[in-house]
Amino acid sequence: MPLKGTLSVFSTTQLLNLINLAKKTGSLRIYEGVDTGEQLTLGDGETSIPKLAAGEERAQVFFKEGKLLYASMRDKGGDLTSVLQKAGKLNDEQARTIRERAKGHSDKALALMLINANYVTKQNIIQSIQKHTVDIVFDLMVWNSEPFEFDEQSPTPSDRIIVPINLENVIIEGARRIHDQKQLEEELPNLDFALKFRDKPGEKLKDIQLSTAEWRVVGFVSPKNSIRQIAKACNMTDTEIRRVVHALREAGLVELVKPPTPARQQQKSAADELRRQRQKAGAPSKAVVNRLIARIKEI
């Protein structure tokens, strides 16, 4: 029988420790919480929390004999092309071309094609998949109320490349990141804020060096785009977008602004439009780069 509960009673970290120590095989599914209007009394008999029913699936993590195999999250592309693009191993134009030419191919078949065509190496693929998997698990470790289900009978997905990962190391690193994540959430609690370039960038811009992820976000910086929409367009988790925004703000490049309209109502259509812009634009446009260069020269 599957193990069921909510993360408010049994945390993700506790679940991972159980799976690791008991060397469990199966899948952990985490769902949206749907308020039932009832209260759930905890073990002390005094504390009660809202009773949540399982709604739409948000994430799924697979394990084998206590090792982490694969993780996926809703709205976060888990196909090999998206994973390599997000890791900076493929640029936007390469990813677009590969998606068009590799329709119908499994991730394993696509990996062989990319290696043979010298797009990437086997090590690039392994490292990118590992990072994608653990980044999702790190994000799940800060969730604190969602319903979950662990099923030992669930099969491992056959259409993905599986790279076993030592779960103990993930738990240790995740604990450290939870501490950092709390600081990032305190700094940026509302992802519905937007970003704009600072009118007077500081001295830090003279030696600016942006990562691939930071350049991708820079391409969408506009008071019209909420941080949440940019994250969806760039296929980033909440943790990843907070980390990038923190770095850009520390560099003196951007500042927070309130979006002109409530972002929640227009989130899906705006994110889809950003994705279309990205497909057309590829790498950050020359106009964006020129604006940065011009501002640096003005210092």
C-alpha cells in the first residue's frame, strides 16, 4: 500500500532520509493541495492544520534501492534537449533545430545522435541530467504543505536517461541550500514583481561577467515581465530564478519594480509569449548587449 501524507506532517527531507536508509525503490509523487475545509489534528492533540486533498500532480521523483534516479516537475521541461539547453551545453538556435529534427526520438537515441554529431560529450549529458535532477529535489525540499504519495510499485520512466545519484549527498547539500533558500525568500518573497535595468549602474558593471543563466534572464528584463513569468520562460525553478535575480541585483544591474497589472491573471499567456520571443530571438539580442555596453561606457 502506498505511503500517503502531507509535507506539513512528514517533510521532504524526512522522506528522503527514510528512502535512503531503508534503500527503498519506487516513486514519490507530490500534488497541489486542495483545501477540504476540514482540520487535521496532529499527534500532540493540540495543534491542528488545514486538511488538504491531493489535486493536480506537481512533481515526481524516482528511486532505486535508496539511490536517486530521476526527477520531474510540472512546467519544467525534462526532455534531454531542454536539460542541455538549460545547462548551457546547447544554445537556443541549436535547441530549436534539434527539436525539429529529433521529433519522435527517445532521449537515449537523441543522446547518441548529439554525441556522434559532436554537439556534446557523454560527460556533458551525464552532468546536465544530474544537475537537472538534484535541482528539482532541492526545490522540493523547501515545500512544506503539499500532499504526497510514495509508491513502491511505480516503474522507472523508460523514455528518460537514468543517472543514479547518491541520495545521502543530496540530503546534506539540500540542508545547506534550505538555509540559503530561506535567505533568498526573505530578500525576494514575491515573484510577481518585475525587473528593470538600473538608470545609473554602479562601478561593478565595469568588470561584469554573467553566467549563461544570467544572460538568459537579462534578455527578458522589462517592467512588463514578472519574475515568475521570466522563470517559466527560461525553464527555471523558483530557487534558480531567485538566485539569478540576487546575483543581478548584487552586480548593480537590475532593480525590482511593481508590475503594471496583476501578474497572476495574465501569467500563462504572458509566459507563452515570452517563450515565443525566446524562440525567435535565440541568444540575448544585440540591442540588449549594446545597451549594457553603452551603460558601462558611461561610467
